[in-house]
Amino acid sequence: MRKVIKDPLHGYIEIDDLAIAIIDTVEMQRLRRIRQLGFSYLVYPGANHTRFEHSLGVYHLICLLLDRLEVAKEEEQELIVASLIHDIGHGPYSHVTEPVIKKITGKSHEDIEDIIFKQEVEIERELEVEVGSAKTIAEVLDELSLDKQKIAGYIKGEGRAEYEEGERDLSKVLNGEIDVDKMDYLVRDSYYTGVAYGVVDNIRIIQGLDFANGKVVITEKGILPAEYLLFSRFLMYPTVYKHHTSRIAQLMFSKALAYFVKSKSESEDHIRQYALALRRMDDSEINIALRNAKGYPEEMVERINKRQLFKRAVYKGINELKEDVAAQLSEEKRRKEIEEEISKRAGVDEKYVILDFQGEKGEELKESVAKVVVDKPIQGLQGREQSAREIKSLREVSSLVSMLSQAFRENYKVGVYTPARYREEVKEAAEMILWR
């Protein structure tokens, strides 16, 4: 049986029995209630799209890519499933809660083994959730006899150590330098925010991909659309993904969440289990939990809901910091110590001071190392000019990408946020500590 789903970006998306079985699972349906862009709706009111439609878009692009590469879908069912479920490991509000979950559990949203392998964690009991007759993703994968380890590998962008001659490695098409995940979210996030920077020609990019030595690479005709993708990402970061308002709301929420989770128990194991259980909650459920917690968590949720956010006491480019200070801020433990030092010097409760360090100096633009196959002229027999295929990085063949790598680093900010009534005291304390 085949069905079609109307998508505002890709038009009609055709889904088959395999996709339907995956979509109807508990974990996939939860994604309908997880905002794709966290608190970006506080800046862009239209940014209420969810992880669910993004997952459908990624599935659609994977199907187009397999057709382009002439790979039979029957041979890559695990990749197709991975494209649908690649975001089921996200907690409420997507990337907003991920730092808290990862700090406590060591798991990012890509680490879904405990979800698909049915590890003995009574998450439903922790959340008091009644799942009814709906099947879980683990049950469906068992019924379909699919390779769960292979699915997990695709989601993490990890391939096998060795491939036999003639085999083709598709491990990076879902999570790699130039992948279908980025192709969908840049266009989708641009569409729903109304920001006209996510202009990416996905069809041209897909047409510009091919195999070389068993790996998926960019061909020469794919260089220009790949440049557009990276330039769009460069513009979207300061405008949407790192916008100071949504960033402040995100950090207020995550600080309240960390406070809430640690208050649940003195047992580290129980705290870890509860943090894992967050990955079964949706946006509304975590809001209710924090409201019911009273005190600081409730206050932060109410502030966000009323858009009474912390203000910027300090907000500067990280290039304005001394190298030794930037190095210290890149370490979470030291960053926490400096945050506490600022609050003490300002005479403000540390719960109302947030130190934000957005990136590290020297951080490289991941996409710039994507592999490109180009024709290299060589001298053939009898002096005839011939060509041979040569693999280079995208940065080597594109001066634009090389410049973007540097520009990305220059966009990173260091910020100190606090309620408006404490702004002057915190500003003075932060500048004395960060620029002493």
C-alpha cells in the first residue's frame, strides 16, 4: 500500500508500507509535539514546525538520492528507516534540552540504542505515560527483521571499518559533510521563519553527487549548489540558530531544567534515568513538569511564556577575548566557575546569571572537508592530453568555502545574560573578569 503526504516544501511525499509502519510508532508520533527550532518562535512567530515534518522531508530526500545513485531501495531499507527516525532521540524543544541530557547521561540525540534495542529502562513508569496499543520503534524493527546496529550507524554517520571491492559506502549521506538532513532543515527553517536565507537547490545538489572509489562525493557540477548550501547555513546561524533572544530563552530553560532534574533525587542513577526519560516527553509535558515544580523552574518557564527574558549585560565576539580566556571558556567546568565568579562579584544569585560561550577559536567548518571529485589533466600517450579523476576537499576547490570557514568563527559570541534590574552590576563584574 502506498500513500502520499502533502508537504509545503517538497510537494507530495510518497510513503510505502515500510515508512507507514515506522511513522505509526509511538516515538515518531511524539515528534509531532517537538518544535524543530526550540524557542525561535519568540523571534519568528511562524517557527512552530516540528521534528515530524522535518523527518518526512529527510526521508523524501533520501529516496530521491537513492534513485539518483541508482541504489535499489530494497537494498537500503535500514538507511530509509534511519532517515525517518534520526531525530527520535531528541528531548523536548529539540536542541534546547540536549546539553542537559547529554551532561547527565552522556547521550546525544544521535545515541538511540536504548530506544531501538529495548534496554531495561522503565521509562513509561518514570513518566507515568500510557502508550496504549501503539507499537514502539523497537517492536516494529524486530517484526521487520532490520539490522538495528546498521540503522544506528547511519544516524551517527558511521560506516564499517572496511568495505569489499565494489561495495558502496552510504554512511555519510544522512549525517556527513553535505547530507540530506541539512538539505531539508535549512530550507524548512527558512520557510517557517520567513528568513530568505535558506535558499538551497536540493535537486541540483543531489544531481551533483556520485560515487568515487565507493564513496559518495560531490562532482564538479555539484560544487556551486554545495556553495549555496554552506552560504545559506552561514547566514542562518546568526539570524536564526544563534539569535540572541532565542539563545537566552534556551539557556534560561536549560538552566531551570538542570535544577529541576537534580532536585528529583540524591541518587545519581535515578537522576540519570530521569534524564533519559526526558527523551519520551514532549514540549507541553516538560512545561507542565517545570511549572508544577514551583520555585526557580516555574519562574523561568513563566518568564519565557510571558517573554520576560534575561537581557544582555555583555555580548561581544569571541575574537575580542584574549586567547587564554577563550581557551578557559571552552571548558564547561571552568565556564561554570567563571559564571559563579561573575555572580559573586556582582552580588547576584548565580541562578540569575548565565554565561554563554558559543564556539571555540580554531573550530573548523565541517562541510568544508566534503570530498569533491575533479578532472585532473595528464599527459597521455603520444602527447595527447587526457584526464584523471582526483579527490580534493571542497575547501581546496572553492575559495568561497575557504572564506566561510574563517567567517563562521568570527560570528561566534560570548554573552552574559541577567534580568534587567541586575544588568549594570553584572556588566561591570563580567568585564572585569573576562577582560582583566
